[in-house]
Amino acid sequence: MDFYKPGPNKRVCAYLIDCLIIAAGGRIISYVIAKDISFLFWLPTTLLKDCFDGQSIGKYLVGTRIIDEKNLPVKYSKTIIRNIFMEIPFFFIVEYFMMLKDKDEGKRIGDKVAKTKVTDLKPQIQDSIFLWISVILMVFGVVMPILLFLKGNPGLSS
């Protein structure tokens, strides 16, 4: 498999898609069983999300895949190891800057520890498109729920 370094916008977009899907799944399950277990759903799902041929739903949709350092398909254990770092609260910010700092392969700390990298399966699609998709995802996934929450709780918005 050839290696093409994906742009940061493509990787962030895949991450946001995964987060929104996992959050929605957790909320749906919590609603169905009438008990908030979102966190219990979040942890294993985040760790295991890339175990499908090195892709999560977000990676599949944007066209990226995790491979090992020899450009071979990645093992499940490596995908879990690389995702452990994303479980640390707010550590995704550190990971983002590490990814930007690595000019050659765009590796974040999780990739360095697991000896993996992310390859772009559709390098012909411009990275800038994914910036706008990410902005839209942020508006609908973060800003809108906050506004709806505040609208439903008028005492909080004053």
C-alpha cells in the first residue's frame, strides 16, 4: 500500500464524524434503557473504532486508513493502543499539534507509540473541503445542542 499523508482537515473531520456518531449512539442507548451510560459506551467504542481494516466510519467517509510503519494493514492491538491517548481529557489538542509538527508523516503521539500512521486513500480530494465540513459538523454537533439546551432552560441563558 502506498503512503499519502492526509491533510489535518481531513483527519479532524474524520475525528469529528466519529465523535458525533459515538455520542449519538451513547445518547440513544441511554435513552432506551432510561439510564445515562454514555461514558460506558464512549470508552470501548472510541478504543475499538478503527478496528475495521484500519478504518472508523469517519475515516471511511473521508478516505483515510491506519497502516503500520511498513505500509501494511494494521493489527487491532495497534489501533487500540493509538486510541488510548484520545481518552485522556483534552489531550486531543496536544495530539493535533503533534500531528501538525510531524511534517513527514503527520504522526500524533498515539501513532508514534503504536508505530502506525494514517494514509490518504483519496489524495486527489483537496484538504480544504474538509475544513468546511468540519465547521458544519461543529455547528450541528456542538453549537446547536448548546443553544437548544439553553432555550429549554431559560434561567441559564440570562
